[in-house]
Amino acid sequence: MKAYADTSFIVKLVTEEPGSEMAKAAFRRLDYPALYFLPLHALEVSNAIRQHAFHARRSVRAGQRAAITREREAALGRIRHWMERGWLLEIATDFEPAFRRAETLSEKHTERIGCRGFDVLHVALALELECDTFLTADRVQAMLAKAEGLDISTVTDEL
């Protein structure tokens, strides 16, 4: 099985947020497939973790901020741990064909299901990497991946 996880799914795997347990259970059910971890994932996942810390700090007292820092560092550490275990495969790819494919997907699906640019880019990357399974916590990305023939594993109940 060649599996591609979008940012929303990977964030749920490495953090403790709503849906994390569902994402981890889905990953176990699939027998822990190696997931591609592109530079795009590295940026988006680490930024999502830091953005969560930013918002969390704004809503707690100063004495609770150290716990937020520990949670952020633990999540970033899990990324490194998952790479060491081989669950996240750090790879580079030529994005040009993926951008062309994303444009085609946009023309084909966006007006019908409301895809964002990163929705079509992630699905295009999965297709360019010849994946057969797409893991996501995003309802629209799941619809798009399914429309393009990918098996989907999702942590959203809205499909």
C-alpha cells in the first residue's frame, strides 16, 4: 500500500487534539503504512503545531504557558520519532507536475465541491506519487480524493 496523508491527518497523529485517537486508530487499522513526508508537510505540520501554541497561549494564564511549550515540543519531537521509525518518509519530489495536475483537478472539481488550493495540491501529490490510499481529517479533501479514485481513510464523520 502506498499511502499519502494530508497535513490535517499528520497533525492529528502527532498531537493530542480532537480526532487524534480516531486518526491513530485508522493508522493502526491500515497496519502503520509509511506516509510520505514532503517539505510541504514539514512546513505545514510544524506551523500548525506552532499556531496551535500561539492560540493556546492567548487563552491561558501565564503560569500555564510552560505546559503549552511542553506540548509543542512533544509534538515536534513525535515528528522526528515517526521519521526514525519509518512511519514518515522524508522525500523530495518535483512539484511542477503536481501543480499541473492540481490545476486540472481544480478545473474538474472545485466549482462542484469547493476545494481550496491546498486540497487539490495534496490530492495531486498523492496521485503523482502513485498512492492508492489517502488519509485526511478534511471532508472536502476526502471527497476530492474519492472522486479521483483513491481509497480514503478519514477521521471526519461527515462523508
